Amino acid sequence: MRQIRQRLHEAGISLKATDEVLDFLEEAGFDPQFGARPLKRVLQRVILNELSKDILSGRVSKDTVVEAVLEDGAVKFENVEMPAV
């Protein structure tokens, strides 16, 4: 998650995630056989891919703080605040 936040920061986006989202990612990214190895794929699919779609569609703005929230069993992104100028 730290690497994702760093990549987004370079693009002018700050990412916050609720505890519910972090718990969801933890559960979805853990496999008893493989441990936490699948977590990277879950982060790619659930965070990066979906956030990229929202950025390209204009739903999420650059130069803003974005919060990841769990809604209807899926991670959604919302613009929270614009940074001070």
C-alpha cells in the first residue's frame, strides 16, 4: 500500500483508506496456502485498476485527496478535499 500511495503522490493524488477497506484487502489478499502473496494481485485489481478507471473517467480528480471506502462489498473512491493553494 505504501508503494501505491507513493506512485499516486507523484501524480498529485493522496490516497486515504478506511479501516473497512484495509480489512477487506487483508481478507481478500490472504490465502492459507500462499499466505499474503496474493495481496499484490488484489491491490493491483481492487485499488490500482479501479482507481485508474475513475481517474480516466474524471470521477476522481488529480491534485486532491481521495478516500477509498467499502460500498456494497466493493472498494469505491471519492474526492475528499482539494489541497490548500
